[in-house]
Amino acid sequence: MNLTLKIWRQPDAVSAGAMHTYQLADVSPDMSFLEMLDVLNEQLNDQGEDPIAFDSDCREGICGMCGLMINGDAHGPEVTTTCQLHMRSFTDGETITIEPWRSDAFPVIKDLVVDRGAFDRIIQAGGYVSVNTGSAPEAHSVPVPKDDADRAFNVATCIGCGACVAACPNGSASLFMGAKVTHLGLLPQGQPERDERVVNMVAQHDHEGFGGCTNIGACTAACPKEIPLDVISQLNKDLRIAIKHGH
């Protein structure tokens, strides 16, 4: 395939950026999207130009590092991560626009790389359980109902990629936060800090500059792990209960 690529270039966090256009020929439909960018960067290196900076790590759809706005969609036209998106999802001669995540809370570092440290600080505010260290407890020592265990596992698959924020017109991280609160709130280990957790995480979310949720649903539609929208309802329910308890 022959492609026209319009890519956001920004030299650093303080300089102004702009869209640059590149031509790329002989792209295999079996390439992943990131492999296509690797080929483009090889071409730029050969031409003595600065390669395009973008995030990636495992390239297996697990780590959540990769994340791009592709033709206006978080992660592109398929419900998957950018690294698992393949060029067969595009057509010969197509023009593809590639931008970094769109969110004030995810400032651009360079080109397509953004700082998602805000997610880390939300987790540091309460997305954990406090436990004594030591050997692992016996697996059956803390019984958990099967339905709760299954749901906790499903929402724990969130990889923190940030697609929910980038897709949301309000720039809200409620789906990310709701997944963490729901996951820990379903398990016995998460109960002692349940009220404190949700209050602190919501406060940090707002402090970071994320927007409020208006239940549009763009977040769950873009989520590569298909986290359901009802985790936001659980988040709001837990927050109301925590406030009622005086937190």
C-alpha cells in the first residue's frame, strides 16, 4: 500500500507543534501500525531527519504504553490497542492523520509522546490496598463470590492506556478511575479503605484537570479492554456513600 501520513510534530513540551505530511510506499497490510511508523522512522533517519517520537513497550496489547489518535479515533478504527492495529484496516492511497492523545491532563512531551503521569498520581492517591508483606496467603482463606470475582477480574483488565480520556469530549478519566474503584470494591481486601479510596482518587482526578463525566459513552466505545460504562455508576455510588459516612 502507498499512504499519505499527516503526523503531529512537536520538538518539546514548550514549543509549538504542527502537522507534517509524509509519503510512505510499499506498506504491507500485515504490518502493525507501530511497525509502519518504524519503517517511516527508518526512512527519516536515512534522509537525515529527526525520527518521530512515539510510545511503545510490549507491543502485545498488555502494557498500555502505546496510544495515538488515528483519523480522530483513539487507537484507530478497530477496538484494540494501537500496537495491535494492523495496516489491513486501511486502504491503498489512504490519508491517515496521526495525533497524540487529546487532553490537557496529558501534556505533549515530544511529537506523539504524552505525559500520563496524572494516571499514576490517581493510583497513588488510593488505587491500592494496604497489606502486610510476607508469604502469599492460602488461596481459599478469603472466600469471594464467583460473580464478584469474575467482575473484579474483568474490570481489572484496564491497562491505563488513556484512550477513554482521549475519546471523551470532556476529557474525563472516570472510566479509568471507575475500573480501579470497582475492582477493589468488589473484593474483601478492598473494604477497609473503600471510602477513603474513592474520595482521594476523585479529588486527585479533579486536581489533575480531567473533566467531568456526562455519560456520553465515548470512553467505553474506545476502550481496547471494553471496560463497561457501569463502573462509572459504581464510582458515583461509592463516592456518595463515602460522603454520607463523613469522608
